[in-house]
Amino acid sequence: MAKLPIVARSAIRKPNETMRLLVVTIVGVVFGFFIGISFPTISITKLHFPSGMVDYVDDKNSGLSAQALLNHAWTAARNARGNGSEPSLNTTMKIYVPTNPKGAESLAPGIVVPESDFHQHRLWGNPDEDLPFKPKYLVTFTVGISQKDNINRAVKKFSENFAILLFHYDGRVSEWDEFEWSKRAIHISVRRQAKWYIKLVKKYQLEISQPGLEPDKGLTWQMTKRRGDRQVHKYTEEREGWCSDPRVPPCAAFVEIMAPVFSRDAWRCVWHMIQNDLVHGWGLDFALRKCVEPAHEKIGVVDSQWIVHQVVPSLGNQGQAEQGKAPWEGVRERCRKEWGIFQTRIAEADKAYYEMMGVTPPNVTFVS
């Protein structure tokens, strides 16, 4: 008697199995539908990328990837619309760019300067006219003063296309000024550093601080004035109309670029805001608050450790008399000009970031 062929179980289904499969399929489709509509939809048209920003992120030397920034913007928009509404100011006003250099994530990409050019800029005139010629190459020497004559002979073998960098291990730098090339060279000398008032900085959780200034002379801002009745202060009152909000500079979240002390994380951020061609740093102190949060609590003045402003001009005589103006007048004019340039750069960088995120930039008022 011939044997019947063996048929796989899956080839013959009972009626109840077919019905069970149909029910499971329908339930799965319905369940998937409800899960799908529970997630917010994202419209890519809400992410605006100005042409200038696209050019910036596509620059192969910028260190930023256009796709990385797009992914970040997409994620931010999705998170902001988690409740099904348009992005709000509270969720999108905070700048965060993970593709920025470490420590500078809270800065708009357009203001970040990731490298120092080490070029010598003037203290007067227009910053874009400082360097008529930029060396293409760099030669370095580790030197002591006893090697002065040998190094002089070696340096003379290099053309102007080489920038000269000297690392001084003995701390004796000024004695090299007898050589004309030394005045154009970059000198790096490592000296002992002092740590002071750090306990108070840690106690009050200050990320950026400065010692108070003795109030008898040399004061520009009330914030830096020493208070005799406390250890630290973070707020002050300024001239009428100078502070649009009591929590913003110069009434709070502010110290002067004179003797600042930074935490490691804060310095990483601030360092990337320093512009190579703006040598005086005017305006940077008003932007320090971009590097810590909340800035009005993390920036302050240490009163119990103070210093005296000697009011000794040190840069005026390094200017150059031009168009009937004294050297110090050119330096002061350059300071004011740099302040305006820095304000413009940081405002445009922030504006580009907010436009990229599809958010109307906030109004910012600067003291001029």
C-alpha cells in the first residue's frame, strides 16, 4: 500500500487559524496607525537655512558638517514640537550646536574662532588692514639667551614667508629685541602661575569671576566695584537705561576683561569667541554670559579679595601718529571700532543660527 505524501502543517490551515491570523493582522494595522499618529510630524520647511549658513557649513575648513547641523536642527525641531505645537521661544532660544569645538556648544557657529593665527596685529587702524602680508610657513626654536647669536644667524636664512616662533625656557624675552626680526617674531615664555581666591570661587559656584576693584579710582563699571560688606556680589545698579534687564550686563552676568578667572569649561567656550583680528577684546566681556548658565548666578565679583586699578596707560605709546592724531588716540579709536565690529559679528552669528532653526531672533540691546 502506497504511503500518502507528507504535507507541511503550514500548507493546510484550519478555519479557526485563518480567522486568528486575520484578526491579528487587523489589530496590528490599527495599533500601528495609533502609534504613528501619536508621534509629532515634522515639516522640513520649518528649518530655514540661509545661503550664508550653507556656505559656512560646507566650507571644508570649518570643521562643521552640513548634514550634522541638519540632523541637529531636525532633532531640535522634533523635540520642540513634542506637544504638537510650533517651536516656542523657551525651547528654541537656547543655542546648542554639538558640532562646535568642545566647550563652545553654546555659541552660534558664525562667532566661533577655532584657531589662533598668531599673527601680530596693530593696536590702531582697521583690523582688515593689519596684515598686508601673511607668512605661509612656520619655523620654531626652543631657545635660551646664551643661544642668541646662533639663532640670529639661523633666522636670517629664512625668507619673509616664514613666521618665527621662539619658545623661551629661561624667561628672558626682552633681550632679543636687539634683532629687528625678533620684533616680528612670536615669543612664548612659560612662567610660574599663582592660584588665588579659588576657595571663594568654588564656594559661590562662580564659573567666571574677577577680584573687586578698590573704588577710589579706575572704575568704569559699577559691577566691578568692591563691596566692603560681603565676600561676593553678582548684581549691581548702573546708569539709567544701561540695563534692559537686571540680570544682563552690565548689571549682572558681567565682569571686566582685566583680571578675569575662568573655570576650565567656561574658558573653553570663551576662548573660541576671541577674534584673532580684534586685539583689544572690547565687547567680549558683554558676551561672557553666553558661556555659562544661568549667567547671572555663575558670574560674579569677589569682594574679599580685591585689587587696585593703577590707571597706568600701557598701550597708547604703542600706537602710531596718523592724520594729526596722537598715537594714543589711534589706539582708543581702534578699541571703540573693535567693540562695534564684535557686536555686529556676534549679532549676525546669532541671527544666522536662529534663522537656521526657524525662530525669530530675540531683540538684543548693547551699551555703546
